[in-house]
Amino acid sequence: MTSLRKRIVFGIFFLVGCCVFYGNFRVADKDFFRTFQWDSEALVIGKIFSEKYGVPMATNLGFIRRSQDQSSSDFYAGVLSSDSFEHVMERESVIPGEFVTAGYVSQVGLQGKIFTFLFNTLNLKSIKIFYIFNAVALSLALLLIAWEYENIVPRLGMCFAVATIFSPWVVSFARNLYWVPFTWYLPALFSLYYYKYIHSCKGKWICAGCIFAAFFIKSLCGYEYLSSIILLAAMPFALSVFMEPSRLSRIACVKYFSIVCGLGCLGFLCALLLHANMRGDTVLHGLANIFEQDVLRRTYGDPSAFSPPHRASLTASPLTVVGMYIFQWKTRVLAFVPGLFGAAFFLVCLLPSLGALLWEKRMRDRLLTRNLFFLFYAASIPLSWFILGKAHSYIHTHMNFVLWYMGFIPVCLFLLTDVCVRYPVFKTQFFQAARTSLRAFGEAAGVIATVWKNAGGSGKK
């Protein structure tokens, strides 16, 4: 691809990303997109509201509820969300005692602090400008990452762009004010620049500082998915081990891989110490509170020490949790792929990529080892959180599927695309097999539906 054509293609991807991340355009189910994680976003909206109208809230994140709904068994009844926010913000003031707050202490809440400051400083009346900012920032971060990967491994960057822009999960997260998902990808972006300028003494140190800052900011906004984000950031140096030719020796790759992971851990620890200072009378007391109340509840704590809703997640095995994220898909994997729920993950990702690797083995392809490592490393990115944050992943199946798009699904697309480009015969055979398989799958589904319908009709009689 020529330089001009490449710029045009990625420019189009950027514009499409901005539009899709802000307005969906049927990439995700309409209701799924509209209501996705409204409860998490309400934590930021609550902080904005409390600062504007002087409703006391000691934390940087928290819910605002109407006092009249205090007795409801549903905690979220009356919680101020994006649907009701702009209507409420039209008033000049609130009646004392009309609203009550519920602070959220599990995160530092940098995003709540920043959005609140901007909303009040700029005297805004709507949060739509923040949605636009999040959509543009995420699209820009993803496309810059894709651009750099395209320079390192042809077609990998393009597959990364396609897999993320047309993911129902990434699109649903994209503009959320709590999740601010562009912060997930900033460490990966600066790590790619670190890889690019690794032989420049000045550029290397600047990029390393930016990597630390990106991890620190992400941790201040939330600790979720941090293991996956660290591995995604370190991916250029991991992949470089098996690339030919490589810009670095294998020892250097391991060294810089460790540095990126270390910077991620350092950024997390700095944010954790700041958070601990907010959670206790002393830093040590705060760390103890965070560990006992948050970390154990989301990982491998004692089930008897927590409420019933969390016990099942703490007793479940890591293998069970991983199985949930393989067999329990309830959305399309990509917007342009038919909705083969449940089986979609195997049919769209695993089987085609494994088929590509088997073809390379048959052809004794010199890139087989590289591509096999790509797949295993990319799989480790989501698996790290599914296993380390086992209890969190068990409960949050309504959102953690997004982790598959942090490398794994883009790499699956890359393996298939790469083999199709280099071996036209494989492309012909693959699409013939795919058409046959989809036809057989459709016929089997039709038979099952007919049998189920007839069985139901017989039961009614």
C-alpha cells in the first residue's frame, strides 16, 4: 500500500470511528448501545450534579438519588443518569433534601474530577460534548495504534482497526464517561512510540515517561482490566522476538518488555498509594481497606466473608470463568458478521485462525512460528484478567467480553487475512468451506427450530 493511499484509508477509518463511537450506526444493538453501563456512568453524572447544586459528596464519584426513592428495594430507582440528567439540569436550584448522595470509594475517580471541573468551568448545559470528546479520543488512539502496527507487521494494523471499530462491545463502551476507554489504549500507543524510537536516547526516555503517565492516569480512572492493558502495551516487544528481521535482539526485546510491564506496575502503585491515602487514616490502613474490601471481592477472597451475590463468583473456578467467555456470547463478534451467538466465537475467530495456522504448517511456512506466538500472546491479554480478576469476570459478563478485542480478535483476523493474501488457493478453499459450513449451520438451526416448535405445540395439546 502506497503512503498516500495508506493515509487516505486510515483517515477514512478515523472518521468512521468517530461517527460509530458516538452514534453507533447499527454496529451494536440499538437498546444495548443506549443503555450500556448507564449505572457506571451515573457515578460521574452524580459528581457533576453534586458540584453544580451544592449537594454534599466527599468522593470524586458517586450516585445522586431522589430522596423519595430511598425506600425502594431497587438501589438504582431514582438514580440520576444520562437519560434524566439534562432535564434536571435545566432548573436553577434544587430543594434542600430533595437529593441524597452515595459516594463510590473503590476508585480514585480522576474522570469524575475532570468532567465536573470542565462542566462547571465552561458553564455547560449538556454532557454531549464529553461524549464527542471520548469518541474522537478513542478513534484517534486506536487509529494511531493501528498505523504503527501496520508499519511493523503489514496487515496487522488494518485488522486491529477493523476489529475495534466494528466491535459491538468497543462501540458500546466508547463514549462512556466512567470508563473513558481511550485511557485503556494510551499505554499501548506510547509503547509503540517507545518501540519506534528505541534507538534514540532522548526519544526513548520521553516515551518511557509518557508510558508511565498513561498507566498512572488509567489507574486513577479505575483499576479494571489493568493486567490486560499492561500486556497490550508490551505487545510490540513480545512480537518482535519472533519477527524477521527484527529491530532488536531477543535479549533486548525481553529487557524492554520488562520495562514496559514495570512502568505499568509503577503507575498502578503510585495511583494505589494515592487512593490508599483517601481510604484510611494512614496509607497502610487505606491499603488494608482496599485489599480486604475491593481486591479480595474481585479475585480470590473467602466466600463466607462476602454477601451472597459475590459468593458464587468466589467459588467458581478460573476454568469455568474462561469457559463463560468462550461459550456464552450474546452479541455478534463483529458488526458485519451474522449473529451466530454462542458458537460465534469459534466460527468467527478460533476455527479460521487455527485453519490458517494448519495451512501454514502444511506449506512449511517460515512465518508459522511467528504467527503461532502471535496467537498465544494475544490470547494471554484477555485471559490474564479473566483469571486474575476471576470473581470480577464471573459477575461482569455483561461487559468483559470487550477484552477479546484487546489484541486477540485483531490477531485472529490478521492470521486469516495474511494467509489469504499470501496463498490465494487457501482463500478460495476457505470461502468455499465457510459457505458450506454456514449453509449447514443454517439448515441445522432450522431443523432444531422446527422440532422445538412442534414439541411445544404437542405439549400445548
